[in-house]
Amino acid sequence: QVQLVESGGGLVQPGGSLRLSCAASGSIFSVNTMGWYRQAPGKERELVATITTGGSINYAESVKGRFTISRDNRKNTVYLQMNSLKSEETAVYYCIYRGAYHYWGQGNQVTVPS
């Protein structure tokens, strides 16, 4: 089992910034992928960004140049720095861990009013 604890969501004005964190604990594989998905009201969950223990990164096209994902492998923690946020990015942001199995965090609301 892997437990994920997320923090950092909230309300931010358009153009503002937020930083999300997600700490994993439990049966952590030495090689894994962590990252973020988001789900807006009435829409399907979509990829935001992922990063492997080796540092390989994948971003959704819509966030390239504005969001930065990073991780601290010693702390099993992944971070998402979100800049220039847009109102359409209001969503619940979910942390994901993929090792032998995949696990989801509880989700953090990010609200960017229009």
C-alpha cells in the first residue's frame, strides 16, 4: 500500500501562482512515476504532468511553459509549480503514484475565478 498526502491547493486570481505538493509513504518502489492529473466539473480527469524517479517528465501541452513538476526522491515527494493560472484550470488536482500499482491522492481544489 502507498499513501499520498497532498497539500497546496486554494484560490488564486487569474495569472497567479500556486504550488502543490504530494508526499508518498508506505511500500514505495525505487523506480516509480509520480505526478498530477486534474478533473474539472463535468469533465474527465486529464493529465497535467508526471515525473519518473529518473527525472523523465511529461507535460500536457496546455501547461507547457507555465507549470513545472519536480521531485525529491529522498522524501518521495513531488511538487507542481503552477504559474500564469487561467480560470479554465479550475479543477480538483489529484496526485498519482505509479509503481507496481497506481494510487491516487485525495485531491486538492484549485480555483481560479473568471
